[in-house]
Amino acid sequence: MTADFLLSLAQAITKGLLTGMVYGLMALGLSVIFGVMRVVNFAHGEMMVVGMYLAWMGFEYLQVSPMLSLPVIAVIFFGAGYALQRAVISPFIGRPEHQQFLLLLAIAILLVNVSLVIAGPDSRGVQMDSQFESYELGPFVFDAVRVHAALTAVVIAGLLWLFFTRTRIGKSIRAAADNNLGALVVGLDVRRLYAFTFGVGAACVGAAGALMITIIPVTPFLAAEYTLLAFVIVIVGGLGSMTGALAGGLLIGVSEAVAGLLLQPSLKSMVSFGILILVLLLRPQGLFGKSGP
Amino acid sequence: MTLLARLTGGVPARSLWGLGLLLVLLLAAPALLGKYGLSVLILVLYFAFVGQAWNIMMGFAGQLSLGHALYAGVGGYIAAGLFFHYGIGPWAGVFVAVAAAVAAGSIVGYLGFRFSLAGVYFALLTIAFSEFTRIAFDHWGWAGGSGGLFLKVDATSDILNLRGGPLLFYYVILALAAGTFILCRLLLESRLGRYWLAIREDPEAAQAVGVPVLRCKMIAIMISAALTALAGVWNAFYYNNLFPETAFAMGRSIEFTLAPIIGGLGTLFGPIVGAVVLTGLGEIFTDLSEVFHISGLKQIFYGLALLVIVMYRPAGVWPWIAERFGFGEKRR
């Protein structure tokens, strides 16, 4: 245990925490959608990849930084998610899980292959000056892009919290999630609320995509990996819990970074899946979930 | 006679004639079809067979597994590895392969069912085990690691070691598919089959009336894993290569689920009809996308087809056909 090793361990942990915030934002979208309408979004990673591509296109063709295109992407994703829920997913709410699974799988196949046709199979990344900058704090060095991405993710998560606790529509969505029938009885338009929720969930993952492209380049083949990653995070944190999604993101981010340092980088997701299996068996409601599944 | 009576009891005569005709056609197919037609039919039978195996778990017992690639991968790797390293032929190796897959299934099943995980949570557990194993095989030298395991391609026909041309593999997969079809019919008609349906419809009520829920679910996953391992062994020797990236991929697990879901979950013909529909569409879309020379186009057509089917025939294609043409098999 040399001081050098401890320092690199601490570096890995901070790097994992910063990336984990972006993971958390991505997982938040999945968690919100599931928590409100009990639909598991099997196309989540695919939506993430589309968000990354949009940010890349904005940078490549319009010279707009991903940080600036983020709000635009979030709005586009909100609209697309709202429309998708209204037009396609709505009849499947309350249907057997395998039918929802097949529906979202079809959507996932379409999203990832349309991206493939438009952007090609090569990996696409953005080159910004800030990628070479870093902040120093004592012996620690932080990548500037990771710090910016993590802070933005925190701000978005905070806005989401305000939306769900302070606004009328946010409260209505929570009411519909808690008691669907009750919400209908008091006259809430639950179908519109569901569409709104899917839009909000999609906006989260779109924003997470715009942040992620500043950290790593995108290929269509990342989609399935992100879908799995989002599942792992929300199950570990507690499906349907907002705090859980963020905490799960941090935990998985750190575990990946530390596993990459101590073991081989290719073994890092084995640790995540190991954590998932343990959580499923010992605490299936997740670390922050309230009730059992 | 009782076995035959149980197999055919309650089946309309025209369905029996139809089945007999189908079997004769399938037996004679290599003489009727060209090389390409036979390769497509082999694919259809393969997906019908694994679909049938998966259907036992989801369609009969109601347990959603999205990690069946685990059993096919373990089975295929063990049989291929035994042949590759020690020259042990697949007819012997298959017993080890199936035993290993059943052991894997028992572990996943016991942990999942013992801690009463259901629905999406159980599905995620199966995915996690499959992915975990994929990464382990990526780093396991005996199995060739991420570089893959290759069997020597041998033109000479050696049935004892399952080496030979498409004809051999056709009749092997036909026997497997037909045998599993009969097995599934017998299972559905048995007490165990009724228990499974009770568990699928309402696990708590089943438990309350004394159905041994845990044991029945365990039997379902063990039978399903064993059959899926057979498919894995067949697949390994048919294609002569194995990679962890594909053998244990989530995409492969999903592939196994499509034929029964599209065809009609919980029905005997669902996986077969689904396999015909999906493989047929796949071939058509391959031809179509070759016209345009765009990679990914085939998958876009495929995704659109899945979307249309699930939106307009959510219970599957077969129940709808059966009702229209009076073949009389409903989802139980």
C-alpha cells in the first residue's frame, strides 16, 4: 500500500463518482418511467445513444458545444417521448410484461439501426478544448469535462426534484403513480400525465447522452450496454426511487472505475453484474427502494 | 397405446392429418429443396426448437427468462471444448453439456425462486447471470477466451462425431424439434403441466391449494435449460465456432424469445409458426436490403415488422390462425 497506489485509487474513485452522476441521470429517466407507469423501458440505452448522436451532430455540423445543445436535445426528447407514449406505448400499459418487452424491443431495434444508417458504424466523438483542461485540488487532478458533466447532471436532477415536488403537474404525476384509480376519480387526465412522464424520462436520458458524448465517443453498439447499465443502476438503487437511481449511478460508476484499476478494465462490468445479483437476492427492492417488488 | 392416446386425445382429426402431412413433407424436404432452401429450413427448425424450450418456462410456467443464452452457451462450449481438447465426441459430451446447463439453470432458478423474484426482476437476474458468464468465458483460456473456440471443418461425414454436411444437421435438428414438440404436448397434458398453468395464472392461489410451486418452477427451468443446451451443442457443431460475445450475448437470449412470443405464448404451435414467420421475414429483408446496399436496413425492416405484429396481434399469430381455420388450439 504505497502512497502512489492510494492516490491513484482516490483518483479512480473521484473519476467514478463524476461519471456516476451522468449514469445516475440516465438511470433517473428509466426509474421515473417505471415508477409512474410500471413499464420497463427496454429501449433506454438506445435512447441514450440517440441523444449522444444528436449532440455529436450539433457539434460536428453546427459547431455547437454539447453543453449548449443539451437543452435543445432535452426538449426534442421530451416531445418525442410524449408522442411515442401517446401513439404507441399507451395501449400497452397494464398488459403482460412480455408484450411490453417486445414492443420496446422493436422500438430499440428501430432507434439503433436508424442511427447506424445515418451515422455509420464508426465511433463518433467531439473534440473540445476543455477535454485537455483539468482542475487541481491538492494532489488530485479532475478532468474538466467530467466535472462539468457531473455538475450539470446534479443541476438537472435538482430541477427534476423541484418539478416533482413543487409544480402542479409534477404532483399530479406522483398522485397517479401512487394511486392510479384515485387519480382518475379526482379527475386527473392520467393518460396525458403518463405521456408527460415518458417525455420527462426521455428528456433525462437525452440530456445524459449530451453529457456523455463529452466524456466518451459513441457507436451504435453501445446501446445494449447502456440499457443493461441503466437496469443495473436502477435495480441496485431501487426501481422507482429517484434518490436510488442517483446513488446507484454513483455506486456503479465507482465500482467500474475501481475494478478497472484493480482488475482488468474488461472485467469491470463483471463487478457491476455481481453487485446486481447480490442486490437482487439480498434486497430486491434495491438499496433505496421502499417496498418489495 | 395409452401414450399415443394421451398424445392424440382431444385433437381434431383434420389437425392430426395436417400434422402427419407436415411430418412427411419435412422428412422429404431435402429431396425437394435446394441448398439454400434447406439452410433456411434448418434455421426455422432451430428457432422452433429453442423457442419450444424457452416456451416451457415462460409460456407454461410463466417465468420470464431473458438469459437463456447462458444454457445454450454453456452447453455448446462444454461439448465443443471436450471434443476440441480431448477428442470426446458430442454424443458423449452432450451428457456433460446438458448436466452443466441443468446445474446452471438450477442455480439461477433456486436463487430467483427461493427469494421469490418474479416478472422483470427475475428476468434481470437471468440477464445478469448470462452477462456474468459471458465475461468469465472471455477470460477463460480453456474455452479459447475472447478469441473464440474453433472446431476443425471436416468435409468427410463422421456421424459418430457429428461431423458432416447440412443434411446430417437437418435431420438432427428435425428429430430434436419433433421430439420436443411431443414432449411439450405430454408435459401440458400431465399433472405437472396443469400445475405450471396454475402457477402462471396465479402463483399465490396455486400455493394456497397445495401446488408445490418451488419444485414445479425448478423442474420447468431444468427441463428448459437441458433442451436449450442441446440447441447450443447442435449450434456449436453446425457453425464450428464459438465466441463469448455472441454465444452469451443478450441478443441471442432475445432471439430465443421472439419465435414463441410472436407465434403465441403457451401454445404448442406458437414457437413453430413464430420461427417460420421470423426466419421468412429475415430472409426477405436480407434480400431487400441487398438491393439498397445499406447496412442496418434489414434490422429496420425487422423492427418495423415486430412493431406491427405486437401492436396488432399481441397474443401471437398462431392463436389467430388457429381460430380462423378451425385447428382448435387455444392458449391454455
